[in-house]
Amino acid sequence: MVTSWPRNLAGPGVSARRLAERITKMSGGRIEVEVFAAGEIVPALSVFDAVSTGVAEMAHTASFYWIGKLPASIFFTTAPFGLDPIEHQAWIFEGGGQELWDELYAPFGVKGFIAGNTGPSMGGWFRNEVKSLSDMKGLRIRVQGVGAEVYARLGATPVTLAPGDLEPALERGAIDAAELLAPVNDVSLELQRQAKFYYAPGFNKPNGAAEALVARSAFENLPEDLRAIIANACEAEHSAGLADAEKGNAEATERLAGEGVRVSLFPADVMAAARIAARDVISETGAKDALSGRIVESYRAALERGRYWASLQAAMTRSLKSA
């Protein structure tokens, strides 16, 4: 199993290792999964092609990396101002998301599963304070997926970098800001050493679903019980990843506060412009072809269905926490 992560990176790197161990153990050793960190066999952003061409039988990664090849792939990890982790899980398992995912990847001989989750992301680390939308102009920010296009429309210059390259890029001044994942993942890469302005919310990534990729031919040639083991192991890792994220993010934010890092909210004009840009980019993604249109329609329907329930849950949580 090739991955897009440094070995044992908090969150997805740990999920990859744990998923491999889970499949091996659940199968009684009938399937042995060996994990390779990013760059050990193929680069971080080449794992989809590695599985598609038979270089590897599995990968652990995130679907938004394939936006250049498959623009609608983003929705199987996250989309700006989109579904949260629980809403996304409901869409994948109960709302037709998995079937659309299978259809999208089928021409490449690849099957995807959600297999880990880092939870909602933060807005990222910035070397300088963001006071208004004008501060986005010319900003060199590491950002991936459709979020790159959103930032471009705000006037920024998106940069694609693998997670392990972020801290040195900030140190050299090659980038002005970096968006990764949630606090526990950011802290594991010591991003706070190079940038002291930490922003929220992570409007580009309200969900952090990782994907396991399996070569479709290899998967379909397995007996039914082993196919079920892989599917169930991925589902179990999704839940385990969320639990890890909740605990780890609480600890990481305490650590950051102790180091004097101040978390700030993005200015209102940044949020308003980002929401408009995200809406337009997603609509354009849906217009690319019929399948992309069906994916966008299904995703937006899931978001709309859950809107009232989400607001009610938020109100209940505030009431319970303040009681």
C-alpha cells in the first residue's frame, strides 16, 4: 500500500498503518498489507496512477489530489462550505455517494473507500496577519483540491506541495501560508515554528475523509469474505480516525495556546468572497460532464437535506455546553 503521507504522520499516516494492520489481522494473514510512505515507491501525488497501472495494489490518500484528472473526485474527501464528517459519511453509505464514486473511478480500474478522517480542518498558517480580503492578493499559499481555485479567485497564488514539504517551504519563504488539516496534523509537522497566525474556519475542508484505493481487478478476484473484510476495515478506520482527531485536536490546541499561538477568525469579507467563489467553482465542476453533474447534484442535495438538522444540533450543543 503506497501512501501520500510521511510515515506515521499524525492522522492520515497513522490511519494508513492501522488500516494495513487491521486488514492483515482480520483476514488471519490471508491478506498481508505492507505500507510505504510517500516517496518510498512513488511520489505522494502519484499513488492513484500507481494503483491504476498495477505498480501497487492499494493506496491511502485523499481524493482531492486528483482534481486535475477527475475534477469531481474532490467530493469524496471534501468540498468548500460542504458536508461535515458525519454528513459526508451518511452521503457515502446511505445517500448514493459510494455508487457515484465507483462509477467515477471505474474507467481507471480503481475502487475507493473512505478509510480514516481527520475531521474539519483549520484555515491554515499565515506568516502575516490577514486583515481584509485585500491581503489575499498575491499570497502564495499551499492549498489543494478545489480550494486552490477558490483562493485563486480571491487573488492568491495557490501552490501544490506534499505535507512533508510544508515546514521547510515556509522557512525558506517559498510560500506565505499553508493549509494542511486539523491542529493535531499541523502540530505534528511543526508548522507553528514558521508561521504564528493561525486562522479558522477551514472553509475549504469542513471534512477530512481519507480514501483507500484498491485495484479493482485484485479486489473483484478476492473471495467474498475478503472483500467484506477490506470494506469493513476501511469503515472501522474511518470511525477510529475521527476519534483520534477529536482527542488529538483538543490536546494540540492546548499545546498551541501554551506556545502563544493565537487562533483568529478570517475577516468577514474573506468569508463572503470565499463562499461566492466556492459556489461558482462547484457549479462549474458540475457542468464539465454528465457524471460530474450528477455527483454535484447528489452532494448538494445531501447538504440541503441536512441543513436544518445541522443547525438544530449546533443549537443543542451550545445549550448543553453552556448549561
